[in-house]
Amino acid sequence: MNKIDKNHIWHPYSSATNPLPTFEIVGAKGVYLELATGEKIIDGMSSWWSVIHGYNNPRLNAALHTQIEKFSHVMFGGLTHAPAMQLTQKLLSIVPQNLQHVFYSDSGSVAVEVAMKMAMQYNYAAGRPQKQSFATIRGGYHGDTWNAMSVCDPVTGMHSLFSRSLPCQFFVSRPQSTFHGEWHEEDLNEVRELFETQHKTIAAFIVEPIVQGAGGMYFYHPQFLRELAKLCKEYDILLIADEIATGFGRSGKLFACEYAAVQPDIMCTGKALTGGYMSFAATLCTSEIAYTISNNPPFVFMHGPTFMANPLACAVACESINLLLESSWQKNIQRIETQLTELLQPLAMHHAVANVRVLGAIGVVEMKEAVDMHRIQPLFVENGVWLRPFGKLIYTMPPYCISDEELQALARGIMRTITSYS
């Protein structure tokens, strides 16, 4: 079967002719992945931010079993079901209070597409059809689908190849004020200048609150988000918060925009929404946006995925949120943050390391040079951990159920890998 994988399966961000090494998984439980060769390795990635409760969680398994005994899927056009209503009620109880309407979709990238379409259709319905562009900060990442790519960083992002064909958006420098540093007012200068000259054409400003994920693993100052929200209101520009990576406790807050006490007009969630059990996402908006779209031609929001509000996904998402809220999740994330800080900080002295930073259950070791994935990936596995670096960044966001001992083993694996690699 390995030949099938190597010769015919195209993996994410990989070459078909010179593929990166892959490791077959035959089982997973808690924080461990079991390889076909028999070894068990600690997953330091939560399968790209999503598996917050660990693998094979009995309560999440039970939620799926219970729902599949009833029905696995029905179309959402003209029909509804209890899992969707229960999940919606649960989401509305934890998101910013101004968000009152939920639109479900298949993945995070699609949730961003939905948010951008919402912003454009809202402005069209409100009599501002010229507002068709979007603004964002450099260093961001919002997904791999078409319009989502257009608001990813145009140079350092992963989609520069398509820049000539993508919609042209507005970019400002990312704030230089870091999360743990001092706030510098001049970080807003470019935003002000842009809004002053282009506010009549900008439908919305989309941003990852506090934590820029795949665009650079950068943590910026909450005051920037707070002031950005004020400027958006002043210039009648919607604020879209992309909480796909940061939502459900990862940053230390339930949603990262809470660090700035900001209520966005539109918010995207995904990844950890189902505890990593299946692809699913939600785009939430205010009543002002929903009613303006609905009360003006064409009187409906022009989007409708086939698998919208899939009952299995809704059921497991609802149980995942219950699991999180019933736990001492804030104390637990603080524990992970404290340990990651203590365990990874010694790497700041390594000759090949440029920076070490931690926020919530996110740890980042930034190297001085981009890593060679063909070399470093097998080294992590040899040292008992699963990480997926990109560029200069070696980062971890472990499942929340990770123990102190497992965190120490994860950190040792990172340190040993960097030492042997460099």
C-alpha cells in the first residue's frame, strides 16, 4: 500500500514527483498516534489545531454513534434537525453577543468564502454596491479556496503563484507591537490612511484575532485589534474575525477577540469546532447583516452547501463544546502555556534559533533559516513526536488533554530534533 500512497496520492503542499515522507497511522488515542511499524508518537499538532480533546474520545464517539443510529445526513434546504438547533443554541451562548445568526459550511476556507460573500451582499443590499474589496494585514492566512487566497499574504503566503488572477485586495503592514510587548500607536497609521482614501470601496476588513496562524505564527498586541474595530465602525467597514484556528480556547481565551473585548460583525469558526472529528465550519453574523440581506433583492443569501449542517458534524460539535465548557479549560490552557514556556525557552540560546514564543496552547520555535522538510520530518518521528514545520517555523499546538509528562516528552523531542538537525 505504501506504493499506492507514494505513486498516486497527492498530499497537502507536496510534490507528486519528489514527495515528502509519509508515515502510516493505524490507530490513535489520547495524544498518541500509532504507526504501522508499531511505534507510538505524541501528536504535537492536534491534526492542524483541531483535535483539542485528543483521539478516540469516548464522549465524542458516543455522540456520533447516537446520531448515526437516527440519520447521518439530510439536506438543509427546507429541512432542519435537532443537532443543528442544539449546536446553534450552544454557539450563541459562547460567541460575542452581537452575533445572532449562524451559517454552516464544510470547512474553514469555505467559512471565509461565506463571510466575504456575506459582506459583499450586505453592502449591495444596503445600497453600497461599490464596496466590493477587502482589506487585511500582511502575514495572514485565511484558507486555500479562491477568495480566501486573495486575503492571504500576497508575498510570504503560499499563494503568490496565483496573485495575477486573484481579486486584488488591500494590504497593510502587520502590527509590530507584539502580544507581550508595548503598544505603539503608529501601528495604525497605514490602516487610517487606507480607510481615509478607500473606505467607499472596502466591504470588510478580515483579520485573524491576536494570532496569525499559518502565515507566520505571530502574536500581536490586543490594542491593535481594539483600535482596528473602532476604525472599522468609524468608516462603515465590516470587521470579519477569522477564529478558525484560534477558537475554542487555543489562545487562552474561548475566542481570541476576547483579548481586545471586540465584537466582530462576522466571525468564522472551524477546525476545533468538532473536536477534529470531521470537516465542519460556521460563519456567524449580526442581525443587521442577516436582515439587510434578507429584506432586499434577491431576498436570500446566495450560498447553500450540499452538506450544510451535517447532523453528524453538528452532534459531535455540540458534544465537543460541552466537553470543553465542563472542564477547567482556562486553568488547563494556562498549565500548558506555563510548561511550554519553561520547556521551550532554553532553545532561544541555540545558535540556529531566532526566537521562541508561547501563547496559550501554542508554542513556536522560529529558526534562523527555513528547515529542510525531507530531513527534519523523519527526525521528529525518530524522537517520538509528530510536528509539521513550515518555512522557518517549528511550532506545536498539542491536544488539551496532554499531561505534564507528555508535554515534557514533546519538548524533549523538539529539542533533540533541533539539536541533531542543526
